[in-house]
Amino acid sequence: DGGITQSPKYLFRKEGQNVTLSCEQNLNHDAMYWYRQDPGQGLRLIYYSQIVNDFQKGDIAEGYSVSREKKESFPLTVTSAQKNPTAFYLCASRISPTASIQPQHFGDGTRLSIL
Amino acid sequence: GENVEQHPSTLSVQEGDSAVIKCTYSDSASNYFPWYKQELGKGPQLIIDIRSNVGEKKDQRIAVTLNKTAKHFSLHITETQPEDSAVYFCAPLGSNYQLIWGAGTKLIIKP
């Protein structure tokens, strides 16, 4: 079955540590996205990528970094510069970045907590 | 900037009754209006969407209505069932092709 796989499901970070969240899709989608969700709130865009080797900052990119070396993979690194990283992180993809009537498809998220 | 308001934030209905959630947006260029359902510990899933040239769309117990003049669209769920309990998000597409997310509505179905 085609879909988006995020791993791990739960992740713990120590102070001053960088951690990387994995996102893999086998939908052959061009566009991929990372969102952050805090309890009781909507989704906020961290970074997005419209094509391999290209990515743009979203609304809350500070303290995060990404790469897009392969079409199917879009890992997110939460750096030590992100002072409040505890949140639920969601990865999504879309067939084309400018396809106006195509939905985004989501993985099941990674919950990051600080030790 | 682009803004989306979703109401109510929490909705509690008796099983079998109907539920309506409303989303108001500011970007007049928006032309795609999806609704997502998010269950606990999962990612959001698209449940229904509508384009700007259509006023209403129905899929079994779920319907979406769009009023472009007033810049709002609504999710209607009829004959609610326990499995409808979840958080629902509207996310109209903005002029930069990014979804603009509402804050969510927690729907509680009382047995």
C-alpha cells in the first residue's frame, strides 16, 4: 500500500542534543511538508520541499533543518537551537506543489519529548 | 496575512444527531477547501473537499457547503456515530499553494 511512514513514533531528546525525524513516502509525490502540532492547536508549517534538492522555510523554521536528497525522503532535524521542541511532528506529501485541488496525505506523526 | 477561523472549538452532540462545523477564511483567492479528521495519536486524514466552482458536495453522511461570497465553508455530519469522535480541521488552500489550517474542532459523540 502507498503511504507515508514516519519514524520513530516516540522520541526523547536531551538538552543540547540534535535529533532527526524520518519521513519516507512511496506515493511518488513531488511535494513534501513538515508540520508541528502543539496540544489543542492546529498545524504550523516548519519546512516544505517542492522538488528534490530544494526546500523552503515555513512559518516556524527557526531551530529546524531539513534535506531532500531523494524524492521519497524528507528528514527533519530538530537542533539544540529549538528551545521548545516538545510537540507532535507531522510529515505530509502532495502529488504536486501547485496542484490546486489535490490533497495532502499525512503520516502518523512522531511525538518528541525532552528528558 | 491569510487567516482562518474555525467554530466551535468543541462540539458535543448526541449519537444520531447532526453536527455542523464552520470555517471562515480571509483569502479571496482560495479555490480549494478540504476538511480533515484527526484521531488521537494519528495524522490528519482527508474526509471531504470542495472546489470553488461547486456550492455543495456530499459523501454518504458527510457534506461540505461553500459560500464564496461570505468566505466560509461548513462541514455537516448527519446521523453521528461514536467513530465520528475526533478533531476536525478545515484547511483552505492559500494563494501560495499552502494549506492554511484552522485551530480544530473537537467533536464528542455522546452515547
